[in-house]
Amino acid sequence: MTEPIRYRIIPGKPEAHLYRVSCTVAEPDPSGQEFALPAWIPGSYMIREFARHIVSIRAECRGKPVTVEKLDKHSWRVQPAGGPVTVVCEVYARDLSVRGAYLDTRHAFFNGACVFLRPRGQESAPCELEILRPLGARYRDWTVATAMTRGGAKLHGFGIYLASDYDELIDHPVAMGDLTLAGFRACGVPHDIAIAGRHRADVARLARDLKRLCEQHIRFFGEPAPMKRYVFLISALGEGYGGLEHRASTALLCSREDLPRRGEAQVGERYRTFLGLASHEYFHTWNVKRIKPAAFTPYDLERESYTALLWAFEGVTSYYDDLALVRCGLIGRKDYLELLGRAITVHLRAPGRRRQTLAESSFDAWIKYYRPDENSPNATVSYYAKGSLVALCLDLLIRDKTRGKKSLDDVVRALWRRHGMTGVGVEEDGVEILAEEVTGLKLRRIFDAWLRSTRELPLQALLAKHGVDMVLRPAESSSDKGGRPASSKDTAGLEMLGVRARADGNDTVVTHVLDGGAAREAGIAAGDAIVTVDGLRPGSAGLDAVLARRRPGERLAIHAFRRDELLEFDVRLRRAPADTCVLSELPGAKVRMLGRWLKQG
């Protein structure tokens, strides 16, 4: 029987944000055991260099020190020893994100990729993890939340946990602290909710709504669910948003105002946002955690793993996250069409959609999507946003061409049976081949146009065939997200100027200058601080409001600081683009098609 790799972790100095982590290898490589820390975490496609947070590292064998040699930025070799080797390190943890590690005197959270060294050559060995309570009376009420299998620890308790191998070990994030705990069963599977941070959430309602949502997803793919237990790890902050999927849990970051409030019966806009996030990460339990690109089978956590398929794993998931909300009855059709209209608006407001294809966006995620700069809107397209719209178009096209006999639902479930249930990775052309096989349609030209070219998607035509009218209008203000009819005849001033900006006191700092806009033509650049328009300071009303009173074609004198130099620009405003989408139901027989689409699955 293979000896397990034994790990221990303790919040050693919460006030200094330091974990103490050890890894013991019973049978180390006789030529010198090598250890490495991942450079990235699955689900977040950017080299993170987690090793930069290791403050100190040492090794010992039977209590005696052993020399540790650093090989490169994230790997070490322990000199040969005559017995078990233990490596001990201190890890600084102050990354309050879903992909990192965090520790203070109130709350602890970590992803295994950030703290657990991988013994090279022994990745397939079983792992045993001991989670220790921090010392001190202030931590006596702390509990533990994780989906990892208990190996002696009580439910929500400190102690021993088990993983079948290193890959599983780092796929179970852990939260500790004075957590709000709740639970429910979805299709017979126990689900836990653990909330860290101050909040006034109606936890009972949250559990009811998540149960409804989870059962929708489980039944969509088919019972039984692929996990024996599932945990929602929620960090509630003043402001925050983000999620990261795992095989039997998800880490969610949200504003405390996004959680449901006691006494509120409706699903408000902020709670709807949270439910969409939870839905997205839960769908990933199947799509990307088990249905994986061949490039991720297995993961190579020391370097980038390239694939052009992120549109299928993140984009398709983004399509189904809100669709599941309306299918299970948590929101109505009107709410769903508003969300879909907003998604289309996000896409249409990205000039980069004319430059970068969806396949290129997926492949370049490592250097572009996760590393945006001031020119990103002009140069890139989101594989989340456009990927979700390609999924929408595929779904509607398949329904139309097969007269409702097939849909994208059938393709996704076929992916689950062929790849998710077997563990066989999806090859780069695998989704396209399977879509043709399942539907009986010739789709190569469609995929070429939607994935490998920058041609516009036929959204309006496909939506109309399913009972939805699509109208485009100019934005009313910089805060206009789309999805709703115009409430006035105002036009966003920043749209006529062709910039995105942020307030800086009474001035406005340009964050992005969009291709084809008036600002680009005049020479205004990202980083410029606009101080006057025609000799007057915009003041508390803001630049957007000042420009909204002007008309396309008007000429303005804009003064702005670039670094410490005051510059003057002659600007001629342009007509704001009609890039704000509003969707509504069409009357007539097509209502039945709309109903089948939004209720199927």
C-alpha cells in the first residue's frame, strides 16, 4: 500500500497573515526529492507565481535539518536523506480573491495550489491533510468548511482530511472562521453553504433558492450528480464579485448586499447577479471540471496549457447560467431577456470583436484576457461574452433547423456522456464534430464564421425566429447597461466622445479611448485628466452629463493634463453608436417556440 503524502497546515500567525505548512514524504527520491508549487490554478488562466508568497522554507529528516536547494522560481530539491523528508514553509496570505489564499484574525481561506508543495514523481500518491486550529482563545469558535473527504475530522471541524491524489488535494478550497453555516439536499446530494464576513442574509431563503437551482442543473445533465457532497464557500464583502469552480465546491466573492434580505420576496437585481454567479460555477461541476479540453488532461501546473476551446467551457457555461434561472422559475422571462440584452450590449460595445476571433481569444487568455490594459477593448473579445452568444446562436439555429427536435442541450449532454463520464479530454475539434453528429446538421461553415472569423453574429434573425424582438439604441448614460427601453431621449456624452472614464474629484480621467471615436481622432489618450470643456470645469455633474447636453457634430475645446503637461484638443463629437440592446417578446405563434426554448432542459 502506498504511503500517503502527509500535509499539515495551521494559521500560524493570523495577525501577520502567515500560514505554516508542512509536507512529509515517507519514501523520498533517493537522489533528492524535488518539490514544486503550481504557477497557476485551474479555472484562472494566467501564470500567478504563487511561490512568490513563500516567506521561508526548510527541510528535515527525523528532526535533523536537511539542505534545500532552490532550482527555479517555484521548485526546490531536498538533498538525499536516510528516511522520511519533511519540508516546512511559511506562506504569506493576503490575497482576498477566489483564486488565492487569505488569512487574518477573523477569517481564513486557501486554495491548495497556493500553499501545498507538490512532490515531483509522487503526484498520484494519496494525500492526508491535517488542518489545525490557530492558537488563542479568539479562535475557539472557528469552524472549517470544505468538500474534502473527512478522515477523522468531525463535520466542520479541525482534524484529518483525505484526498486520492495531489490533483484532488488542491481542488478542495478550505474556509475557516466564525462561519454562517446552512445546508440542503439537491436530488439527494448534501449541499453546504458557508458564509464568511458580516451580512444580514436570509440564509433559509438562500438555501431554498440554491436547492432549486442545483436540482435544475443536476436534472439537466441527468441523475445521479457526479459528487457525493457540495459546498458553496461564500465571502461577503462591502464590494466584490468573482467565482472559481472546483470538483465538489465553489468559492464565491460577493457584496453582502447581493445576498437575499429578510422580508424581501422578489429576486432583485443584486440578488439575481449573485444567483447567476452561483449558477455559473455550479454548471462548471460538469463543464470544465469533468468535461475538459484534452490540453487540460492532465493539468500541467508549471506552465501555460493552450486551448482554443475556452469559448465552449466558459462561454457555454455563461449561456446556461442565466438560462437555468428562468428554467427553474427563479426569474421570469422578462428578467431573462433583460439579462440577455445586457450580455449582447457588452459584446457590441467591444470594438475588439472586429479584430480578434473567438478561437484566438480562447488561445490568448494567458496573455490578454487576464492581463487587460487601456487598449484591450479595441484589441480583444471576451470568450465569456461572445462565447455565450455563440452558444445562444447555436442553440437557436439547431432548434430552427431541426424544427425543435434537437438543441444545444442535446450536444452538451452528449459531451457529458462521451467525455465527462469517461474522463477522456475533448480534442480541439471535438465540440464541432459532436455537434454535427448529435444534430445531423452540417455546421462547419457556421463554426468557421462564428469561431474563426470576426463576422457579426446573426443575433437579431435567430431571436426573431424564436419570438424575441431585438432593438438597438444609443446608451443614455455611462451607467446604462442595456436590457431595458430608453427612459429618456438623452444620449451618453462619453459615447459621443468615444471614451470610457472614471471620476477623479471634479476631473475625469480617461481609462480607454475607443477606436473610431471622436477622442481618438482628436488625439486624446488613456490616462489624460480632462479638466475643462470649452473653458468650463465639468464639476460635480461630471463629464458625461456635460457632454450629454451637446449634439453630434458640435466642436469642443477640451483641456486635459497628460502627466504634468496641459494640452488642448479640438474635438468634434460623433453620433453615439446604437450598441445598447433591448429584447422583448414578439406576439403571435412564435411565443410557443420561446416557451419551449426557455422551459426545455
